[in-house]
Amino acid sequence: MHPDGNILYFASERPGGLGGTDIYYCVKNDSGWAAPVNAGPLINTPGNDMFPYISVAGDPYFPLSR
């Protein structure tokens, strides 16, 4: 989760992804959490992308898939 508590990052094998497991995010709004969004090809690869990490400064880190 982003340090401000308004963005949740997670890995999933949701249909329509770019690889086996992709990184997705949801944004919190006034009525709850918005629908998941695929983080796209700058983050996701054809492999299994997992374990998103957000630093306390809010910087995202995504380990390379194998």
C-alpha cells in the first residue's frame, strides 16, 4: 500500500493480463476502492510479476520476473 493509504498494489492472475501474474493497483475514493487497474507494460512482463513494494517515500519497486 502507498504510504498515504490511497493506493493498494497487488499481484494477480486476473484475466486479460500481460503475463502469468501481473501487478495491479486500486485507488481509494470517497465511495471505497475503485476497480483494479493493470499497471501496464512498463511494469508488467510476459512472466510472473509479483511482490510489489512501496517505500516509505512512496517509491514503487517491482522485482524482475524470471
